[in-house]
Amino acid sequence: MVDRIFAGVLLVVSLAYAVIAFTAIKAPFQYDPLGPESWPRILSIVAIACLLVILWKPDTERFGVARQTWFRLAATVVMLLAYAELYEPLGFILSTILFGTALSAMLGAGMLRSLIFGVAAGVAGFLLCVTLLDLNLPEGELVEWLLDPAPPSEGTS
């Protein structure tokens, strides 16, 4: 019953999102076949389909979540907020390395494996997005400082 209640609430939210995606989101120009109009529509359709499956055949009868799971969920939300705040100043690579390392360490990986995962996710994600998807990702102030460490002069006379 808990799955059905959860799916029902999310279905109402997803239906509202679908209405917005299909009616309110209009891009001034279409620069990509799957541009800013398509992704919200696709997401809403997939979410509605998944929630209908959960409503049709739920998994559990009761809701039992351990305290450690609640802590991990709260910690993940805090880490996502920190990731969002650090995204511009540190850039994609460093912020993703920090987030990926912290998240995998929290989920039980050893420190070396967490660091390897964080570095791989940051570097591979950056290369994938920049080369294959041709996206502009922030490099961060640290990279800018490393490339141009000399402070600007304040007036030479």
C-alpha cells in the first residue's frame, strides 16, 4: 500500500510536470534536434510510465527504513547542495571528484577506490561532455589561476 501511495503522489506531480513540459516550455529557436523542449517531455513520459507500473504492481506492504538509510539520504542531499555551490567556483572536474569520492566513501567503498572513482568520474565525465556532447562546462577559478597565476597589475607608471 505504501508503494501505491508514494506512486500516486508522484504521479500527480509528474502529470503537472508533463502539462508544463508540453504547454509552457517553448524555446525561441531550436538549435538541437533534442533541444530544451524535448528533454522535459521525454522525462515526464518516462516518469509517468514508471509510476503506472508501480501503481499496477507494488513491491512492499509496509514502509520500513533503517535510521542509517535516512542518514545517508540526508547526507546525499547535503552533498548535492554542496556540489551545486562548488560547481562554478571549482569547475566540473574538481567538484565532481569531490562529490564522487565522498559519495562512494559514504556508500562503503575504501578510500583508494573512492578516490579512483571520483577522479575517473570527473575526468571521463568532462571529456565525454566536452568532446562528444560539445557542452561548455565550467573549468573553475582554480584552473584559471593555474593557467594565469600572475595577479593583474594595478597601474604601472
